[in-house]
Amino acid sequence: MTSNSINIAVKKLPHFKGDLPRYETAHASGLDIRAQLSNSIILKPSERALVPTGLAMEIPPHFEIQVRPRSGWAIKKGITVINSPGTIDADYRGEIQIGLINLGSESVEIQDQDRIAQLVLAPVFRAELSAVEELGITDRGSGGFGSTGLNNY
């Protein structure tokens, strides 16, 4: 453990095999997590699947783990995390399962031990909402959904 790391307790479930998720490069922000499958999954275009990882985690209070797609798989094959980024809350203790969708035009086979997503540890701040009569004024105001244009340099 380095000075800028946080220890996460990880439980290997009975169907887990292989190594724990890890950072693939020195400055990677996401841990690659692998599928734990007894049979491969064929994900046809527009199909979704919940892919088991064989792991449960004890995330410290005031943190979450965000589940993000792997960029290469998304660009090359159209496979992404359906609710990207997914959230694993600090009080969840069940198996981490990754919801994937095939947005591509061809079927994709997901095999046992494929790296299917990235896990990013992130701090969580809880909002305290206060009802008010008026909000502060900004240049943008209530403009949204493309109101700033496409080519503003």
C-alpha cells in the first residue's frame, strides 16, 4: 500500500479464480476486473448481460467504486457498461456484477477471465439540499442541451 492508497477488503467468492483486479499501468486510475464465467456469453447487438466477477468488497464510508467501460472494447467492439458509470456503494456487500451492453453491429463473445470493466475508487460527498426562492444569476442562466453551441473557441 502506498501513501496515497486506501485499503479495500476483498472477498473471493467460491467461483472466483485468478488474480484480484489490478492497475495495468503505473498511473492508471482504474483497476481492471475480470469475468468469472463457467460458460462464455455471446452478446448480440443491443443485448445486455449481467456478468459475475466472483468478488465482493468492503468499501470504506465516504467512498464509492465507479464501474466504467474499458475504452478499447467500447471503441473496437461497441461493448460498454449499461449504466456507465455504475456505482458500488460503501454499504453494498454482495457480488459485484457488471452490466454490459453491445452497442456494436456484431455479436461479441465474453469469455472467462476477459477484462470487462474498470473499477475507480472515488470520494463521496453527501449533499444537503436547501429550498430557496431564487438561485444566483450566471451568464448561462437556464440555457442547456446545446445552448453553448458546437464551435465555441
